[in-house]
Amino acid sequence: MHLNWIPWHRPHAARPSGRRPRRWRWLAAATVTACLAAYPAAAATSGTATPAATAPLNCTPPGLKMPSCYSPQAYQVAYGVAPLLSHGTDGSGETVVMAERAQTPTSSGGPTDIRQDLAAFDSKFGLPAAKLNVVNTIAKDATPYLAEYVEAEDSEMVHAIAPGASLDVVLVPQDATSASANFAAAVAEVIQQGIALRAAALLLNGADLGEHLLTSAEVAQMNTALEQARDQHVTVISSSGDSGALSDQGPPRQVNMPASDPLVLAVGGTILDAVRPSGTYLGEMAFNDDAEASGGGYSSLFPRPSYQDGVARIGAARGVPDVAANSDSIGAMALVFGDGSLGPASDANAATPLWAGVIALADQKAGVPLGFVNPALYAIARGPAYHQAFHDVVTGDNSMLWTTGVFVGYNAGPGWDPVTGWGSPDAQYLVPLLAQTAHHGQRQASRRTRL
């Protein structure tokens, strides 16, 4: 059984002929192929968005011609974060916890030092120094600061969206993916750590497994931990996967755990179109590049939760995902990894930490931990402010080509859909609404408890 934790590589034999390799085929090496970038370093203070780049950011290897990457500042503009930062809402006082797999040195140079990657990222893009804490109590790893590409992606994306938030990396052991029982136990342990660390958002990025591969006991183990996170006001966020209407382990058509659990904020993928270099938003469509697509569909384990009652296209089962953001490597946010080279933040692994940063901003704005935000997000999306708070993604699909044939998925459309959920955030409107709506819900629940 091949399970998925950061990063998961689909075996080459499982990829149909002609499908584009996953981005880490050329990015996951210790020293990423040198890329040229021009960026005017700018002094920055916490809570202040710096000017966008004035020259293209090349995130591709030599010989490949692709659109330039977006700077973090362009992402802040595209997703409506820049106005919040300029008024001091930058995640200060909040903690985002990220589950990452422990790494060991390799003869080829192996992973890089996450401290150096973040420092180089901050220096290149004029961001305030990241507040990083690596928690090694689960993995007990001898080299806790060694990181692979997706750990840098998580950390740098959260830092770009919520530069004032603390970044707590919780390491899981290498054997967390060796069996479904290990996977469930690791997810539950990480959630407990997130509760102990008083996380605003807990990021389970790339930690996904098709529902049919889990036993009922393993599902219950994760669900119990998620109930505790809900009760302690921790927002748990997970990618819906990169294999469209399939799980990341392949057929049959299904959704992934833990994203399919109704207590998780499930994040799908889009393709962002924004003006370069400013980041002015133009539009989005569902992420699908033939090799990968936004994960989405309907759970076979969980019935429709109450917050999804009455939502068009959701029947008796939990619909996935809830929301989305850019997952496309062609025109992604630029990351710094290894020797200081640039690479793209792509796949659902890029969309999920973006939402973790948004939750950190909302927690700061509310002045209290918002925790389980799904009911509040759905209330906003079903209200009059939907098209202000979200970018509704109405085109594209998540059909997938596999070695055994084409698996027809779902189409994006107006409102909620099983490809991109409600769409991507326009944080300048969503964050204040989310802070107000979720905080009001907490007060109402507290009154009911006292009664």
C-alpha cells in the first residue's frame, strides 16, 4: 500500500504515457536547478505589504519557457490580503502548525535547512523574519531542521499570507506512511500537538489517503482527534488531493481522508490568472493539467453535515472540497529552496497553506480562536456577500486519465461545486466577515451551553 504524506510520488509506472511528471521530478533535489530572478529588495516591517516585483520571476529550469511566477506581494494582491496587511492584520499573535515528514541527509546532498530557506525567502522578497519553531517530540529526529521542498512550500506560503504569525513545524517519522494504521495514528498525534500548541490553524498538507483504504477504527481514531480540535477551537485544514475524482492512490472514484471528514476545512485547487507583476486579479478556473487535478467528490464514509444542508449539488453525503486556491505550477507563487534558487508553489500543497494563512488573519481580526470555521464559511457563501468574499470558480473539471482509463469527474459551476468548493478567498472582505460570523457563532454556542 502506497500512502501519501509530504511528498507523495506517484510511481512512474502508474502514470499514463504522455502525462506531465509531477513538479518535484525537477524540483525536489537538494540543489534546485539555478533560476534567474530579479527582485528589488525592499525594507519591510511586520504588517506592511512591500511593493510588488518590477521584473519577471523565472521559476523554471533552463530551456523551459513558461509564464513567470508571482511574487508573494502579487499573491497578497490577487487574494485580497494586501489591504489587511497594510492595516496591521498580519497574523501577529497567531500560530500555524504544519505537519511535515522528518528528513535525513543523503549522499546527493539531501534536504536543505528550513531556517536557511526561510531566511533567503524573506531576504529576497522583503518580508519580516519568520518566527519558526520545529517540534520534534513525535519524530525524535536527529536532524530536525532538514526539510524537503513541500515543507519550504508550506512555511513560505503561510509566511507570505500571514507574515506576523508563528510557524510551528511538527515532525512525523518516516514510517508515518508505511501502513494505514501508522497514517491514522500520525494524523491523530499531530492534531493533539496542534491543540497543545494552541494553533489557530493546523495544516495537514499532503497527508491524504483514499477512504476505501482505511478501516472503520482508523477513521474513528482520526475523527475523535478532530472532535477534540473542534472543541479546543483549532481549525484543521487539509488538501483534497491532486488526483481529481480519484484518491491520490488511484481508482476507484472516491475522496481522500482526512479532507472528507466534515470537521476538516478541505481545500481544492485552481489555476490563477492575475496581472504580472502587480497581482491584480483577473480570474480562475479549476486546476486540471491532465497529470493532476483538483481533488473532489462525495464521501462514502460521512453523511452530509448540517452546514451543507440545502447546498445545490450536495445530496446525502459530505461534499468535498469546501474552498480552493491556486495549485498550478505554471504561474505559481515563487518559493526559495536549497541554494537560493526559485521554484513554484504548486499542487493542492500550495492552496492549503494559503488558507491556513487566511485563517490566522481571521483569528487575529476576531481576537479569539475561531476554530471550526466551516459553518461560518458556508453561511457567508450562502449570503449576499458571497461574490465579495469569494472568487466563484465556474469553469473546468476534475476528470482524470489513469492507466486503466479515463475517470470522468465533476464540473465546476456557479456557487459550490465538487471541484473548487465555494472558490478562492478575497481576504479583504472574507476575513472581517469570517471573524464576525464565527465569533458570533461561538457566543451563541456559549449561551446555549450556559442555558
